[in-house]
Amino acid sequence: MLLSSCGQQSGGMSVPAVQNAQSPTPPASAAPPAPSSGTAPAASASGKTEPQAPQPKPQDASSQRCHTSMLSGSLQPGEPGAGQRYAELVLTNTSGETCNLYGYGGLQLIGADGRPLPTDLKRTPNPGPTLIRLAPGKSASATLHWTAVPHEGEPTDGQCQPTPVRAEVIPPDETEPLSVTWDLGEVCGFGSIDGSAYHS
């Protein structure tokens, strides 16, 4: 389902720069890079979320990973053009603690009847994964792109696909989803969506 493959490879990996999504604070020491203990979900052909291999990432000893329970989600539409659609999938830290967000997440479109719709989230390399220290009340987003132009095999009269009413979003390295309202129309190409890593 939701987000699909990619991520940094271990072995010879350089440590990405840490982006601070918070008010200025005295510098904190960072621990050396270590592989993630979580998994990143991927979009399967059936449209269901499936765990992927862990995303190796640098660790910041001063903060824990951003868990689903610490976050809220929303969608901010971008400027459409020539049948192309864009949006920012925003995650906001609603907890009282700073946490780390790194990499790609998952996404599953849901129809009006509550059932999953075709969803094929493909990871894009720009921007790629960067460790983000997300302070309370601060946000990070993933850039989404899809088309409103029917692909071969889809109806050309009317809707190319059923219109989603919400999306189930899984933050990086988490397994529990959070729900966001989807009011951005249908996703042609059998639910194909390009998604970046989260960035500040």
C-alpha cells in the first residue's frame, strides 16, 4: 500500500545533515549513525500496506523517533497544471517532546465505503531522506504528485478511479496509521502517486 521502496543503503553511508524544525537551542551531541530498528511500509499490488526492510539512518541520542501517537496529519494542495496534481502531506508533532523523523512513510487511499482503493506510492529521490528534529508544534512534509489523466485501461468518460475521501498515513518506521481527509479528487494511473521523503 502506502509508501513504497527506497531508502539509504548501509555500508559507507555518509551521515545526512540534521534539520532542526524547532526553536534555537544549545547544540546537542549526536550519536554515531546506526541502522533503524523500524520498518518502512510499501505499496503492494493489492493496495495493502506491507513492511519493508529497515531504513538505515543517523541517530540523534537527544530525541526519540516520532511515533504515530505523537503526530497529526493533513494535506495541503499544491498548484495543479496540465492534468498534474501536487500536495504536501504534513505531519505535525502534537506531543510535548522533540522527536526524530527520517525517511519515507506509507499511504493508502480509502473510498467512501471505507474500503481501500488502488494505491501505488512510489518513492522519489528528491528530496531524499534527511534526519529532522521535530520540536513540539513543528511540522515536516512529504511532497506528493499524481495525475488526473486516465491511463490505458481506465475509463476516459467520467472518473478514471473512485474518488478517495481519506488516506491512511503511516509515518516513517512506524506500523500504525493515522487518518487524513482527502479532498483532492481521484488519482488516475490506478492510484499511482510519487512521494518524496519527509523534509522540513
